[in-house]
Amino acid sequence: MPIISPKIIEQIASLSRLKFTKQEISQAASKLAQILSHFTLIQKIETTNVPTSEDVTGLTNIWRTDIAQPQKLCSTDTLLQKSPATHQRHFKVKAVF
Amino acid sequence: MDTLPATIASQHQALQQGEISAVELVEKTLQQINTKDSVLHAFLQTFPETALAQARALDQQGAVKDPHTPLAGIPIAIKDNICTTAGHTTAASKILAQFSSPFDATAITRLRQAGAVIIGKTNLDEFAMGSSTEYSAFGVTKNPWDVRRVAGGSSGGSTTAVAAGLSVAALGSDTGGSIRQPASFCGVVGLKPTYGRVSRHGLIAYGSSLDQIGPITRTVADAALLLQIIAGSDEYDATSSPTSVGNYHLTSPDLKGVKIGVPQEFFAEGTSASVAEVVHQAIKDLAGLGASIVEISLPLTSAATAVYFLIAKAEASTNLARFDGLRYAGQKTPSEDLLHHYLIHRGQGFGPEVKRSILMGSYALSAGYADAWYKQASKVRTLIRQEYEAIFKQVDLIAGPTAPETAFTIGSKSNDPLAMYLSDALTVPMSVAGIPSVSVPCGFAKDLPVGLQLTAPAFGETKLLQVASVYEQIHNWWHKVPK
């Protein structure tokens, strides 16, 4: 049974920018451990020399000309109108620094 | 006209013959929703103003007589993870409660060009992660056949809306079964097209290598019509396929010469006996129309669940990294600095299944674990794709149950994520392989709907829908409606 310690959950939660309560951490640890122990069956499948499936479409290098299509552009007014907090025609957000 | 015609085809005919106007059709549809949806909770929003304005314009233009607008006046419900300029697009999440999309998804644009009226947005599991619609941040959708039971998920709002006659058709999305499984639970038709058949532009991404938008309807003919309209390559979705769209207009051949494979693994111990019995009868019906039934084996079926969830959750952890709670979250909690803001708003804005999914996905991708989990899952995915390619050299289609059981009671699996995942065991393999699959009503087990799942090779939607339609016309199960 793979051990997903609460410490690993805390680390990943922090990297994923998710706040968990202590209780949520221990619940997540136990539920994930249960799920992953069921999933270990894939590790028994022989995959030497089997390629991965990052590509599922067989398509490569799909191009289109880099020109603006005015009829498809959204106006600044529309974008600002749909946002709850704006300041002088910018989105207002928390300071990064 | 007292009762609304039940299908797109019959509504279209009524409009063409002047028995009802587009405005009246929208008004009656909205009335149905207002009457029944307080119990069922299929809809998160309805758009009476825009829908009536759209309908009025269509009536004035005489659009129902125009062959270029085959859906003129037809009201369609849209799963709320598909962007519409009307109303909000919330993905049933608090973190997007105030998000209003500046653009329509390509599928919506195509429906509108065909004259469809967008009647409202339907409920789903949050960010399409779930199999019951219990994980919606805005309440569960009930199954119209038994309101103590789930509609299925994640497109439960759309399937309940269609099954209960609240909307003649809907769009859903399917990543691991999210159209097909709720279609099976609600007794309607649900199609997951080949990966790349329908543009994902404007679909809020869950698993980008798996997601597809698809139709949910009462009949296969209606599903074929909607697919015809929304399918096709799109310059805004580089994964959309340049393969030309087939002609999905259905004729009615018999099934002579059609070879249908029935995998033994789909009837293993996880599948309930009562569901198996109903589906076996459906397969006998297919044989009765001339199909030859071949017993086949798909040994990687049991591995597909693990492969699917590891890949889907890994992709989801990346896709959901963009949601920062800075603009559209419903609740605003005071925060000290930007990092604190992210932690709190993502922590509170996402529900427990979404947070668990992000954790699992990030874990499967993290240094030291990625080879054993994500990379191995991706390799087994290749093997599963090859397994299906090989089997389609022997058979034309594959048949089996859509879900291992009928609709379960609300609350019975919501605390058991593994049990919830296993209810998708029969739909995830087709998502992993990227091939098209449809659920068609095939009867009832203890008064609850059962779905027959038919699967075709990539871009095989024409034959898939032909066979599904021929089967459907044996019993026309869709005539039976929930009380």
C-alpha cells in the first residue's frame, strides 16, 4: 500500500496553492492511499519499449496565420464590464510584491 | 398545443407547419422548467430574456423555413462548463461563481448559426469531476425516474433536463463517461464523439487529452443531427481533427453483415446481474436484426480505470492551476498577501473532490513518482489504444452495458471516491482510446433505466449511429417517460 504521508500531502497542497485544514489533510491522505493502492495494478503491466501516449491525435505543428480578426476580438469594455473589480481600465488585483 | 413535441425532429416539424411559433416553443419550454425544476434542480440558470429575443428574431425572419438553419427555434440546454456569452459559466464551482464569458464556445456558435435557442445552463459535478452531480457546489440534480437517486455525472443536469422533458436536447461533456453514464442513468441518448471530432474551444478543460463535447437527446436521430452541426475542425482548437465530417443522416439498413463484439470483461463481477440481463437481451435483439455477435476479450479493461484517473487528474492539476480566485469567485475573504489569497481562495473555492483530484494529479506528476505513476499510465494507455485497434480488425462495433449498475441513491457513494470512480469502469476505456461511444436506452432494471453502450473505431460515428438507431427502433424505449 503506497504511503501518502500527511507531510507529502502538505507539500503538494502548498505547491498547488491549496489551503487544507489538518482534518482535510489526514482525510485526503487516507482516501488517496486507498485509491492509489487500487491503481498499483498498472505497475504489474509489462511496458518495456512501449511508447507513451502524449500524442493522441497524430497531428503535428498546426499553424494559422498570426493576424488579428477584429470580428472575433473582444472589446476592452466587454472584458472590463464582466470583471467585478477594475481601476482605470485595468483589472484590480492584489499586489504581487 | 398542450404537450411539447418530444424530439427535435417533431418540434422542427411543428414549427415548420406553423402549429407553434418559436416564441411559443420557448415560452412553453420555460414553463416546463419552472414547474418541474424546483424539485429536480437540473438547471443552474435559465435565459428567458435572451432566449425569447432569439426566438422573436427567428419568427420575424421566417427562419424555420430556411434549410440553412435546421435547428431554427429549437431550445437547447448547455452544461455549465461550456462558455456562453449569456449568463454565467461557473463549472458548478464557487471559484467561478461570478464568471461571465466574453466569448461563446465554438459548439455554441455553430448551434446558434443553425438557429438554435440557448435556453439555460445545466448542473454538473464541479469542473466535470464526478459521476453523480453530487459534487456540484450548487446542489445535487435528482434523477427524474426516482428523485431519491442521482442523475449520474458529470453531465447530470443535462441528462435530467432531457429525460424530464425540460429541454428537448442538451450538450454535455465527456472525459471518462460524463455524457454516457448519466445518459444511461436517466434513460436518454448520450454520445461521446471521437477525440478531436468536436472542438474543445470554450469547454472549460478537465483532461485535455480526453475531453469531448457531445449531444444528449431523446433519440439517436436527434443526436446525429446535433453532431452534424457541432462537429468539424476549428482553427481555435489545434487538437480538432481535419478528418472530414461524415454524413450522419440516418437511413435504416438492417444489421446484416455487421459484426458486433461483446467483451467478457464488461460482464464481470462488477456489473450487476439485473443490468447484465437487460443488456444481454438488447444484444439478442441486435442478433435478431442480422448482426453477428462475437465473444471477444479486452484484458486491459480492468487497468483502464487506473490509467484514466492518473492521466485525467494529472492533466486537471495543470488545467486548474489557472484559477486564482482573483476575479470571479463568489465569496471574497480578506487575505494578507497574494500567496495567502491564492491559498484561501483556491482552498475554499474548490470543493473536496476537486482538491483531492489536484493533489492526486500533482502527486502522479511529481519528481520521484512520475515514472511509476504518470509515465506508466501513459504507456499502458498506448497498450489500450492498440488493444482496441486490434479488436476492430475482427469486429465492426463493440457492445456492452454503459454502467455496471443503475442510478444509485444520493449519498451512497459521495464519501467513497474509489467506489465513485469504479462506476465509470465501462466508459473510461473508450475515453483513454479516444474512440466514439454512445449510450442508448435499452430497457429497465427494477424500474430504473439501463443503457446499452455501443463503441466504434475512431471517426466511425456514421456506422455507430446507424446501428444505434436501428436498435432504438425495435422497442423505442424513449417513448416511456418518468412520472
